[in-house]
Amino acid sequence: MVGQLTAMITHELNQPLTATLCNTRAAELMLQNASRPVIDEIREILADIRRDNQRASESIHRMRMLLRQRQLELNSLDLGELVGEVLQITSKEAVRRGVRIKAEQTAKSLPIRGDRVHLQQVLLNLILNGMDAMANTPESKRCLLIRTSENDQEVEVAVSDAGQGIPLERLPRIFDPFATTKSDGLGLGLSIAKWIIEAHHGRIIAESNVNGGATFRFTLPNCAVLV
């Protein structure tokens, strides 16, 4: 996966960097040829430069974070407790966005061996993505449901939102690097989540809900399988 992302980063950065160069040249020409500075137009150009530069910087930052992923530190964890910790972290953001969060756990404990930091990153990404997906949903219907369950072989976490769902044509590529519909998104969050889950010998899938919205679910081997 790292090799694939490295190959694609050139394409991802080329557009904002090219736009920055073009806008800089335009501003220089305006300053040279105008009898007086056209302040409003130059301000717009400089705003574009700042925005494109920020996009490029964020791409580089995300790539560095991915390439510096430390080796997994597997410890005995309760996935249910981990979900609770992340929900506490995101509770204020949920209130700010007018999102109700409902958690359902069918088992008293969800024993796994995993890397706490990496799995927190996955959960944070899925929960915040779910909130993003409901930005245009009426506030009374903004509900994020997090279900946790287990069987003899696996534990599972499912995050369901009440947004518009995922277009059928996007589902096969939803975890591809840089595949995003967000105007301000880089499309790396889900690909990193997939890498983390698969590094834990797990699986992650996405699906559109029958009644609207989308569900992202991942499974991990339980402690008994990994011992």
C-alpha cells in the first residue's frame, strides 16, 4: 500500500502546486501592468494561493504520517472499552454538529489483541466521516449508530450514519487512496483505516443502507484466535 500511495502522491500534489504557480504569475503580471494595484482581484488570487498551498501541505503531512507508521504494538484490549474512549473524545464534536450518538453492545466484553493508537485512529476516522456524511441531513435525523458484537471467531464494530449513502459506482473504490467526494478531503483516511485493519488480520467493508445512509464495519480476530 505504501508503494501505491507514494506513486500517486505526485499526481495529488501536481494540481495544487501548478495552480499556485499560475496564480503567482497572474498576480505578478497584474502588479507590473496595472497603473494601480487591483486590490480585490489580487486578494482573491492570494487567497487561492493560500488554499492550494494548504492542500499540498496537508497531502505531504498525511503521507509522512502514513510512511512513519510505527510497528504494531499488540496488547490485550477490550474493543468495547476502546469504542467508549473514542466516543468520549468525539462527544463535544457531536454536540457541536447536532449529531446524536447511539451505542449498542451485545457482549459484556470484546477481547482482542491490537494496537490501541492505530485502532483509535480507525474509529475516529469512521465516526467523523459519519458526522460529515450527515452535514445536509435535518438535525432531527442526525443519528450515528455504533454497534459492537462478537462470535467465537471475531469481534465486529459497525458505524452507521443517516446521510445520503454511497453511490453504487463508488463502493468498489471507497477504500482506494485519494478516492473522496469531499471538497476539502484528501481521500486518505479510509485507505489508512483499511491498512490498519488488515495489519490486524481483520477486514473492513462499506455498504449503503436500505433506508438511507451508509455503514462501515470492520472485524478483528478475538483473543482466542490470536493466542
